[in-house]
Amino acid sequence: MAHSEENPIPPTERQVREASRQRREGEKQALRQAILDAASEVFLEKGLESFSMRLVASKIGYSATTIYHHFKNKEDLLRAILDQSFGEFAQAMQESLAAEPDPSRRMGAMGKAYVRFGVAHPTHYQLMYNQRPDWLLDESSLAAEAYHLTYGLLLEGVKEGVSQGWLPPTDPRPLADWMWATVHGLVMLGITEFREDPDRLEAAMTLFDLAPPSHEVPQ
Amino acid sequence: MAHSEENPIPPTERQVREASRQRREGEKQALRQAILDAASEVFLEKGLESFSMRLVASKIGYSATTIYHHFKNKEDLLRAILDQSFGEFAQAMQESLAAEPDPSRRMGAMGKAYVRFGVAHPTHYQLMYNQRPDWLLDESSLAAEAYHLTYGLLLEGVKEGVSQGWLPPTDPRPLADWMWATVHGLVMLGITEFREDPDRLEAAMTLFDLAPPSHEVPQ
DNA sequence: TGGATCGAGTTAACATCGTTAACATACTTT
DNA sequence: AAAGTATGTTAACGATGTTAACTCGATCCA
């Protein structure tokens, strides 16, 4: 049973305290994560407008003020959701990049992956790109890091396309912004105007396969 | 002076009452319009999030509850703003259509006009297309009417382009949706990510002049 | 003319929100 | 043991949308 075997070298006071500190630290982080998970869930279900601290707290059985021991305020909590969302988004983009070896087809594949992520996570996508654009100006945030990383993927693809000739010889940045606008617009229409008619988004997305139109098999 | 000339036929009791009724009706409509104007102003300055009935009322020197004699509730008031905004938008689109006679150039001109309207009226544009998409499902509203009208203009242009050969021979609707997504995305990026850098939007918008690229002067 | 009715405005109140202050309790440190 | 810290609570404030109850004057009808 419990004390049938005794530790021949009992832990020092210092060791006990350290273990206790770690346990408490872990519990604190666990609760922080539980709040964050509950918050992300509430945000998904309710959207930004009906997202409330009290609702998040009640979801995990704490009073609302407890959240303020783990997050400075509502904005801080939403920024944590933003960081998490942008991280998942950047990962999805990198995976879609790695999945398609042909550079010219890669652009279309990434475009599709972009739109699919957006419409699959409508409320989070809107938080990322619509509702608090100024939060991305904080360059030290994880969100800003992922934001610049994904734009970098697009810009590199465009530069490659221009240099390889399967994109017109223009300034890459405006062209990248133009393409970004297209996928961003598809997501936004997909989660608003086309919400009741997903086939309409699918039909529009077939145009991703149109460019490059001429060389089915190079050489 | 005032009574130097007397009306030879004094108004009947009935006429007086009718005039009074009309005056009161006019005053009611005037206050309704004053509320609507103030609301649109508050909405422009504060955005949807900080738009409040009390703020609108205080702007015109009435108590908040007065608004409820002229609008059913906050949603009703915002819908009135939406109707007004969509009407102005549809008019701007029709003017841009009339201004450019060449059909192939017209698409680019309308695209530019679309984006310019959106970035010029950021908060109203977001109410129109982002924040309450379900309100457009009420087909009897002025907003829905203008919404379908503007989409019709785009779709007709695309059909014309396909039949005349300066657009690829594809199903017009997905192509129209694709183009819509592009301009919509440009507006959204323009009022969020590019807000601090208007030149970036301008640079992207130069691509409107790229298509059709080949025939500067037909024949 | 006098009393009923109605329109248009008011104040007071309710529930909900984010947030802070004050407090309780348990654990850690000294 | 005492002091301090971490983590939770309840109570309260001001702002929000909205409703109820009311005032007051104009209108309508006898």
C-alpha cells in the first residue's frame, strides 16, 4: 500500500517546495489554457459581438473575475485567441505549400487552402483580418509573426512566378496584394453572402485551376 | 402688414384640420429624418460597436426613448442606415457604368469605382456587406433591391465580355463572383490592413488597367 | 365649451455587460 | 508563528438596449 515502501532518501524541504511550486505553476497554466479553450469555443459559437467574459467563466465553472487573474482584460483574452488562430492558419498555409511541388500550380493550391481555412473558421478568420486590424501592428505578437510569414509565402510565390515567366512581368507586390484581395474576398463572401449557398463558393473556386492555362505539361 | 389683405374665402374647419394634420405629419417625418441623419453620423464616427441609441438621441437633444417612437428598435434604425447606404452605392455604380462607353474598359472602371466607394465609406460598407449579411435576405428592403441591382450590373458585364470574346469562355456567374471577390477583397484590405498605407491600395488598383492587355486601339 | 382620446415626449427601472475594489482563504516564505 | 503571496469570491459602478408608466398638450366629438 501507500507506505509499504519508504523512500530511503526523503526529499529535502527545498525539493518539496520546488515540486509544490511546479505543481502550482502547472495548475495555473492549466487553468489559463482552460480559460483560453473555453473562450475560443464561446467565440466560435457566439462571435465577437456576443462574446462575454461572464459566459466564458460560467462555461468552466468559475466566476467572471477569475479570468482577470490570468488575462489582463477582454482584449488580452481575445488577443490570445488571435495568436492561436493565426498560428494554426500559418501552419495550414505552410502545409499546403509543401504539398504541391510545381511552383505554378502551388499558387492555386495555396489559394484554395487559404479560402478553405477561412470558411472553415469564419469567426476566427474575421477576428484575424477584419475586426481588430490594429492588433496586427504589435510586431512582437505571435499573430503579427504568422501574419507576415503567410504574406511572405505569397510574395515569394509571385516573385518566382514573375521570374519564371508564368506570371506577367509586373511589380510583384501589387500583384501579390491583388491575389491576396481575391482570396480574402472569396473568404469574406463565402462566410457572408454565400453562407447559405456553399456551391456558389465552390463554383467560383474552380477558377483557381484556370491559371496557368496554357502548359498542361511543361516541355 | 399681416392682416392688410384678408382671405376672401376663409378656410373651413375641415381644411384647417387637414393642414394641421399635414404639418404634424411633416414634423414627425422631419424628426425621423433628423434621427436617421444623426444615427448615420454616429455610425460613421463610432462604427457599429460603439453605436448607441443614447448617443444618437443626445446628438439631437432628445431622450433615448424618443427614438422608439420613430424606429422599432436599434436594428430597425440600423436597417434604415443600410437602405440609405446601399442606395447611394447603387447610384455610384450606375454612374460609373454610364461614364465609360467601351464595354471592356467599363469593367475596370466599375471595379475602381466600387473600391473607391468602399474605402471612402468604410463603416457603412462593412454594414452593407459584412456585419449583417442576413438583413439582405429580406427581399422587400431597399437594401436588397440595390444589392441585386449592382450584382446584376456586374453579371451583365461579364456576360457581355464572354460573348464578345474579351473574357474567357466560361460560366459567367462564377467569373462574376470571382471578380466581385477581388473588388470586395480590395475594399476590405483597403479599410483594414492597408488603412495606414493608402498608396499600397492605389498600387494594387493599377492592375485594373491591365485587362484587356492587348488591344490598346481596337481595329 | 368640456371631456375623452391620442401623440409625442419624458423619467425610472431592469437585465446584461466589462471592470474594479474589497475581502477570504490557502499556501509559501522567513 | 508571522508576514506575504496567489487565487479565488462577492458587491458594486457606469454604460448598454429596452420597456413601463407617466405627463402634457393638441385634437376630436358631444
